[in-house]
Amino acid sequence: MTTVKMCPARLNEENAMWPNGTAGAMVQGTCIEKNGFVGIALRRCGPDAVWEAITTPCQERKPPCPAMRQYQSRSDWPETVAGKNATGTCALGYTPVAGTDGPTRLCDANGTWAVEVINDCGVGTQP
């Protein structure tokens, strides 16, 4: 009977939890979100059943851009995940650029709002 060599599970190593791994296999770890890490972590269980270096580490979770009201007195923005574009709404007295769904703005990878607003709101007629 052949014994399968296994790398032992690790509960918290390099911001991830690692399951048992079969010798020679690439193993996916679970990033520990409660510690502020996200993504997919990968490493190989070596042929001698010893964990090798992590090839794809977990990433630190960045805070979202906060909701913002009355940006430049023209637009409101929802809380938005870092690295994503947001669609804002025009403040009272302002209207979206014709043919658009409203203004858009990037929440950059660090969780900071970009200064540039695409299709910014213009002065409209008040109801």
C-alpha cells in the first residue's frame, strides 16, 4: 500500500488558511477576510510534503470610498468599492448630461475618490 504524502493544514500563514495539500500539487488557500485580506492565495505542496513559497499572496483589502453628498455642489456619490467606477446622482437644480445615466467617477485602488467626474451634472431647471 502506497502512502500519500501530505503537507499539513495551516490555520494562519501569510494571511491565509491552507488545507492539507497532496505532495506535488498546487493548493489554494483562503484569505482571512476578518484580518483585512482578500483574493486567492496559491502555493505548491512540494514533492517531499513541505510547503513551498506562496506564489500568489492575499491582497490587503482597501477601504471603500465613502458616500459623499453635494460634491462641488452638483452631485451625490454612493459608497463604492475600491477600484470600481460609481454612478452618481445630480443634486437638486442640476441635470445629467443629455444621453447619459448621470455622472461617473472612479474610486481608485486605495479607496480614494478621483477628482475627475465624467459626464458631470449641469445646471438644469428647478422643479
